[in-house]
Amino acid sequence: MSRLDPAAGPLLVASHNEGKVREFRELLAPFGLAVVSAAEKGLDEPEETGTSFEENARLKSLAAAKASGLVALSDDSGLCVEALGGDPGIYSARWAGASKDFAQAMRNVEEKLQAAGATTPDRRSASFVSVLSLAWPDGTTREFRGEILGTIVWPPRGTLGFGYDPFFQPEGMDKTFGELSSDEKHGWKPGDATALSHRARAFKLFAEAMLGEPGTG
């Protein structure tokens, strides 16, 4: 399958989440791709009826590509807490409610951890998962998965990032995602061998497969 061509038009980021769209703009900037979001296009958010990150990511990218006529990139991501049997998982956004109150969502997770007796770091293991789906208007798709292990901390720390970032401390670090700058959180730039965040790890696989060298078009 051919690489994405910046001259062929903008890439549609199939999300209404401003934090997520901002991260994609930052990651895509070196490649010269124009980016437009689903919100900017006035597209509806499809109901996420899948039973996996892959299914939900694919559902969102296909809906956006077919509605817009553009190549669309979506992300389905979530926090999987070991002591909670993998919850909230694919329902991570729903735990924040219709108002997207992630402060309440974090409290909900913490209450369940306390109820489960998961009060020490060794009982509070978690992973962040991100699956990117790239879809074309003809229905073709490709998926890319990234994960990172870490620990749930309480109380939350930091005002950077978004969602569950302030109470997820990645393995091997002493800061939460909420305390890291965008560059620190991504932990990756084109040409680097590693990536830190779950989304950056998925994006690295996407970039290697679908994008040329930065700035080459």
C-alpha cells in the first residue's frame, strides 16, 4: 500500500477530543501533512459498539473517511487497570460521563482500587493502550497498536496532558503523564528509535509504514 501523500489533501483526524487532536497535530507536523479534525468538519461521532480497541478505532476511522471523502486517522485508547480486571479499558471515556469529567473518572477508578484493597504500588499496575486506524473512503483500513506499562498514583499529579494522564506514572519514571511536557510524553521524534507514550508508540508504527522522511513530502 502506498504512503500518504501530503499533496493529496488534508488528513482527517477522526476525533472531537481537543487534547487528542492537539497531540496528533504535534506528531504529524514534521511530515508536512495538513490536518483537519472531525469537529472542524462538523462530523457526528459514531457510537462505539466494538468490543476491542481495534474495532472501535476502525469504526471511527471508516465513518469519518466515508462521510468526508478524506483519508481518516482515528485513535481508540484507554486505561487498563490490572486489579480491576482490565477496566475501564475500552470504556475509559464513558467512565468520565457525558460531561467528560475525568477528575470524577479518576476518583471512580481510585474508589474501586480501594475497595479491592489495591493500595500499594505492586497492586496498582496498569497499562495505557492506543490503537490507530487509518481508513480510506473505499473502506480499506490499517491498524497500529501501542502500549505502555505503569502504575496508578493517588492523588493525581500535574495539569498537563488530558484524560487520565495525571494519575498514570509510566514504568521507570518518577513523573505522571500529567507532569510531562508534550515532547517528554511523546518521547519520540522522527528518526528516534524509541517512543514513550502509548499513542506515540502506535504513531511510530504508523509513521514507519505510511509516512516518508520528515519534510520530504
